Amino acid sequence: MPRLAIVFVALYILFVLHRGLGMPTNIDLASFESKIPPMSSVLLQTNTRDGQLAFTDPKPPRILEVFRYQSFNLRCEAAVIHGPPPRVYWMRNGSIVSPTDDQADVSPTNHTAVNVILFSVLSFNCVVPGDSGDYVCVAETPTARIQTTTKVIVNTGPFSRSKHVSPHHKCSAYPTLAPHIFLSTRRYMPHAQDDVVLHCRSTGSPPPRNAWYFHAGLFRNATPDYLKKIQPYQQEKYQILGNGDLVVKKATVQHDLGYYICGAMNLYGEDYAVSFLQPVLPAPGEV
């Protein structure tokens, strides 16, 4: 490659990294809101016992048959009532198969929340028969643990029978380069004035950079006019951790109620996740 072309490519890469994520313009908050289980549903699943964990619907399938070279995701969503935020991850043969980084440190706060829902995604790229097996989604807190198992069966028949698979020559032996958010917070209902951690863990190569946007209130049309980018200098209110999570300090109904959109970006693409934060005021008579 001519030296001038190499310089041009290098400058372009630096430009993309410097400009960061563009303002998201295609986030459908109405669709997102419809996927969050109502509080009444979560309470019924957990029998209203404090600290109880439950998987929300739709739960991961018990059996999933796929074709060789197919790519797909397993999704698992867990909710806790009146307890600390859960840790949610995937296991196979007794070992964690979720991207791990520092996932053990799910929350640097010890506050008990009214309700927290976490969403975990396990991605499969161009599967082969060796990927068949039992995959276990685990949700746990210091006082409770639940799990659900999905048996993945990779069929070895002709992949041409399914439109969802890639020809073998298009399957890559390398990890997907574009960003992929594998752990995020769906909903967080903290007690007012508590610190809150909204999760947004991603993978990609090179490692993605995260940006956060705030969409105040209950408006459902996320246009750029309503979105405010959270800036690094707002440290008195926000902190973006090295793993991509966002800390909202002393959350209040007046200033912090609304949608928080996390964007993960690298040279090969973008991925987004949406969290809804709803601080809860103490009931009359409570201190």
C-alpha cells in the first residue's frame, strides 16, 4: 500500500475514534417500554417476597435446535424485588461462558432497590456440532440464586435448508469485530437519593467506547432534540466506569427519571441498549 494511503487510513481511524458516537436517531422507546414486564407481573412471579429473584418472560427456551454454521443469541432477563441488583451470567459444563471482564463486580453500591431488571445475551457465531450442549443462565444475589437451562442442538444436515445460516466459507474463525452489548439494565427503581449503577457491558475488537445519553421523563419519541449526551465533566452527577457502566449519583425523581441510552462503538459498528430509571419516593410515614 502506498505510504500516502497508509497515512490517510491512519488519519481516518483517528478521526472516527475522536468524534465518538453520533447522536442515536432510531431508538424506539415505545417498543422498548412494551418489552419491560409490568410491576404487577414481576410481583406475581416473585410472590412479593423481598429479595426474591425471578426470570421474566419470554424465558430462554428449554430446547433450541439450530443448523450448523447458524448464528443466533440466547437471551435471559432476571428481576429482583426489594433486593440488591442481581448478577446474571451464562454457564456451560460448570464454567462461565459469558464475556466476563469484571462482571463479578456488578454493582459498587450496596443499596436495596425496589425493582431491578438485568438483561444478559449470549451470542453464537457460525455454530458447529461441538457447540451443542446445555447452557445455563444464572441469576444470583447474596441471598438468592436461580437458574434455567437451554439445551442447544446443532443439526449436521445441509445448511441450505435454513435461510438463517451462512455458507461455510463465510463463517469466520475470528470473534465478531463489531460491538455487542451482552449485559445491560432494563429497569432500575431505586429509593430516591440512592446511587444507581446502570450496566452496559460490551465486547468487540478493538474494544468499544461507550457513550451515554439521557432522555428525561416519559416521552416515547426519542428524537435528537430530547436526548442529552452525558459528558465526562459532569462528575458531580455521573460517572462512566471503565467497563462501560454508568453511575447516577443521588438519583431523584425530579432530575433523573427517564431513559438512559448506552451506545457502544468501534471502527466496525455500533450497538445500543436502553435503561429506564425510576427513583421511588418513600411512602408516607417512612423515614
